[in-house]
Amino acid sequence: MTLDQLPPLRETLAEHDLLAKKSFGQHFLLDLNITRKIARLAEVGEGDHVIEVGPGPGGLTRALLETGAKVTAVEADPRFAPLLEELSVASGGALTLRLEDALKTNEAEVAAGAPAHIVSNLPYNVGTPLLIKWLTGAFTPASMTLMFQKEVADRIAAEPGSDAYGRLSVIAQATSHTAVVMDVPARAFTPPPKVASAVARLTPREGRPSPERLDALQRVTAAAFGQRRKMLRSSLKVLGGAELCEAAGIAPEARAETIDIPGFLALADALRRR
Ligand code: SAM
């Protein structure tokens, strides 16, 4: 069997007697028109290596394989292994399966020194920790195209001054170019989640901050947004308060949500100098 001869996903699920499990955050995309659109937004194709987290029944995996990309799929639920093995055969071996928790995956080892893109309809319970790992860890993905709850996708791309602007916006935008590229209603999933979803796309900025600078940025943003309604001179008190702000050229009376990315990087640098 080849990719274009595979039965519809609903049939494949029924054949393998598979029902979604809540504990794994399983909400499946069974409409190939939607998964193909995500694969197009990911801008991957022949010669690219994609790491897909949580292939589940393999709807997005099929769409990624159709582009000609090579896919390494990381799945925590072993019930999907037989179905994904069939997909691997149908793809002529372009799909490799790793049955493990993606939080523990060593992406650098998977990528083996070459660039790799990450594409995923993420399980909501581990979506943010996975994103933080890919933004700040040792391995920098060539691009990330990721489905989140819409509220999280909006936070990733939020601008200073907006309610959604917070820690995640600063860490994401200090390391990457970010955009929300597709809204997906709850009814597109089986079973539908309680909230709407959206696909965010992130590509690395040139000159990504060093691990030390990112570490300082994480400390500053945690303190500043931990008390986001307070002036920085009090929310950053334990890190140096007004003195830290002055060293960074930031008004101590300002509040976290008004500070842009260069402002936060200046605060992180001031913290490192202390
Ligand atoms: N990609 C499929 C789709 O679009 O239909 C499934 C998406 S579903 C939202 C999330 C998938 O991630 C499930 O297959 C689930 O078993 C898997 N998953 C959950 N936690 C995981 C983890 N820690 N590591 C790897 N996969 C995980």
C-alpha cells in the first residue's frame, strides 16, 4: 500500500479499535484538508527533516509525508505503534517512530547534526513546556509550526501593551519571529476540546541570545510578570529593583506589560552585570 491508497483516518482508527484518551490530551484532526493546510504552512518538503510530536492516528503525519519530507514522529501512547508502523511502510520508510515522552527527547540526537523542523498538533497539557524547551534548549529547530489552544498561540505573538503580552511572548520573540497563521475551531477535532485552537509559526532570529542571556531573561520576566500590575521597581525588587532598571535605561515606574523585547534584554544584561 502507498500513501494515497491508505483508508480514511476514521476507518483506520476503527480498525485498530482506538478511542481518544484524555490523559494524553488526545484531540485528533481527521480531516486531511486541514492537516494538508498545516503542512503547507510549515513550508516543508522534499529533503527536509520534520520532527512531529504526538502523531496519534497520523493525519498530520500523512500530510507531512505527502510533501516528500522525512518525518521522525515522537509518540507517548504505545497504542498507536501498529497503525504508525503501517504508515511508515506506506511511506516507503520516510517515517521513523520513537515511542517516548517528547519532553525527554534529545532533538539534537534525532537531527544528527542537520537542520530539523518541528511540526505538531500539540497535546495541551505539555505544549508550553515543550515550546520553552525548543526555544531555550541546546537544539534550535529550523522552524516550528505548532497547534496550541488559541489563547496560548495569541500569547506567543502578543505585542507589548496587550493583555496577552507576558513571559511567553518575551521568551518566544527574543529568540524567534512569531506569527499566528491559522485559526482552528474546536469542531475540527475529534473529540472537540472545550476551547478554540490556533497554529503558531516560529522561526529562529539571527543571533539568538546565549544560554546565559536567556537564563537572565527568564529570571527577569518571571519576576516582572509575576506581579504584572506593579511598577518594575517593586516587582524586580529581589533582582535589584530601581537600580537594576536604571542600569538598563528603563523607567523604574514602568510596568512589565509596557516593556518591549529590547527593554527586557537590557534588563537581563543589567542583571548579568550585577
Ligand atoms: N497529531 C494527531 C492529530 O493531529 O490528530 C494527534 C494530536 S493530539 C492533540 C496529541 C498527541 O500527542 C496524541 O497522540 C498524544 O498521545 C500525544 N502525546 C501526549 N503527550 C505526549 C508526550 N509527552 N510526548 C509525546 N507525545 C505525546
